Amino acid sequence: MAAESTQPAIPEPGTTQRRRSKGRRRKAPSTGRKAMRATAWSAAGVVLLGGAGAGYLYFKLNGNLRSVDINQALGSDRPTKIDNGSENILVLGSDTRTGKNRKLGGGTDDGSARSDTAMIVHVYEGHKKASVVSMPRDTLVDRPRCTDTKGTVHPAASGVMFNEAYSTGGAACAVKTVESITGIRMDHYLEVDFEGFQKLIDDLGGVQVTTTKNIRDPQSHLDLRAGTHTLDGEQALGLVRTRHGVGDGSDLGRIQLQQAFVKALIDQVKHVGVFTNPKKLYDLADTATKAVTTDSDLGSVNSLIDFADGLKGISSSRMKMVTMPVRYDPANPNRVLLAESKAQLVWNALKNDEPIPASATKGTATGEAKGVVSAG
């Protein structure tokens, strides 16, 4: 159940507020009533912000949102919804190479899009803590037969990279593949692209991190000396995308950097002074609603507010972040394979709304970048 909000939802256009009876003392208006409310929470750089304000703001922000009907595309052939108060959200960072994204984050414009970052966010009953499971894009998986949101059917494929599911059939096939691997139904889907991520960080005023080693990667346009930095949007994008600047050059090392950055971002959001600056509130809400693509259940500003409200009590210290248990592929050191017995420990824990046991990830492949980045 979502945390109780002290702020009003966005009034639907055309409605009016009831007048207070005479003689009752009017309370001083809260900051949230003076301007739009922003609630922010992130995984791999995803920030959700909602607002409460006049009708034109509702139309403006609601018009920014893009949504996809995952439920219709996937139909009934899905894992059973777990009704224990928890929620599972698939968060994807898209590395599309078209449009303005072409110049961001390195890479070439080949007209395609892949899930550059993929995380399962499990919010426990009570919404006071969460576990995040990063899914390496280089994992070789059996992709199931899936239908995309346009109705096109894509045949199953064996031994393909995990991020190929998104490039084949978009959000619906990505969700289908994750549900096939985990046996867990995804309650929601969120996606953010390069441009949206970079602008969100800039609108927040940057994110402070401390690095214990120099990180230099021309491919992701990143050059940081060891020390404390306030990363702007371009630098933050470079950090979460680098795989050659530090560690063993693997996707696993990049995941360790991403997880550290997400925690720093959450800490930053907790301390940024948006409530006292109406313009900053609006700019953040405008950017955030343009940046994300959601499932249809979250495809309105009020739905996002309710969803984000239920996450606002989760601090970085109450978020456990792990990587899906994998092992290196003996046939190709640049690919990994699912460590099935250990991964099952993770999926069982999430199904039962229990903490992920340490034994689930002990002895699995890592990227040698742990501890390189922390909150500043």
C-alpha cells in the first residue's frame, strides 16, 4: 500500500475546490499547495516526479507522457500476479541511436534501440525497503516467442543476448523475456532514454559522487580523476555507460558503477531543495514526464504521483542492489550465462517478499569495479 500523502492529487480540469465554512481558522498553505509537488525515486537513473497544480499544468504534464499497453500485448500467458503487498517493476534504460540520442553516450547511429540497462526493482510490502536486481545485457538467454505492442509476433530464439529482446520486440518482448527467466510477473514497466536521463541530472543540479580511481573512457566521453565530483548530465551518462574506463572492461563492471550511481542519485534527490522553488519543481516535472515511457497503468500524471508516493520512504540505505547471478561463458569471455541454481534463490526470495540471501550471489561473476564510485 502506498505511503499516505499529505499533498492533494492533481485536480481534474473543470473541478472546483469546496469552500471552507466561515468561522473556521484557515491553516497556512503548505509548500505543496503553493506549487507542484515533486516526489523522486530512481533506479539506473530513472526519476519519477509528479505535481499538483492548475488544470493547464495537468494537461501539459499529462501530454508529455508516453505509455505502452504491456498487458494487452502479453495477454494471459504470464506468471500469476503475486498478491502479498509487494511490487515488481522492470526498469530499462534505452540506448536508441536515433534523434538527439545519436550524439549522447558514445556509439554509432545504426537506427536500432537496445536495453542498455535493465533492473528488476522489488518493493517490499509496506514500501519501506527494496531490492534491485541488475540483469547483464550480455547474458545469453533463450528468448520466448512474444508479441509486440503493434501486434507483430516474434518467434523464439535460443542463445541470444538478453538486450536483443528489446531490439526485437520493444517493451513487450523485454517484459516477456524477464518473466520467462524469473517466473515473476512484472507489475509495472518504466523506460528512460539517453536524452531524458542527461536532462534530468542537469535539472537536478548534478549528482555528487566520489571516485577512488581515475576513470577515463573516450568511448563514453568520460574523464574523471580520483576524488569528489558533482557530475552534470553528460558526465553522469558517461559514468553509467562506461565499461572500459575502470574494472575489467565488462558489462558486469558497468553494472557496479550504475548501482553506485543510483544510490548517489537517490541521496541527491532527498537533499535537493525543489520544494522552495516552484520553477525548479515545474522544470523537473516537465523533464521527467518527457523522459519516461511507462506501462499503461502508470500512463497518467496522477498514477505516477501515487506510484512515486509509495516509493518516497525508501532511502539508499534501505535498498539492496545485486547483479543477477551469472558465470562467464567458457566459449566467449565477453558473454555470461545464467547461474541457474543461484538465480533461483533470488527469484524465490522476491516471490516470497523476503530478503535476497547472500549465498545467492556468492562466488558468481563480478566486474571488478565495486567500491570505485560512492555517494559524494
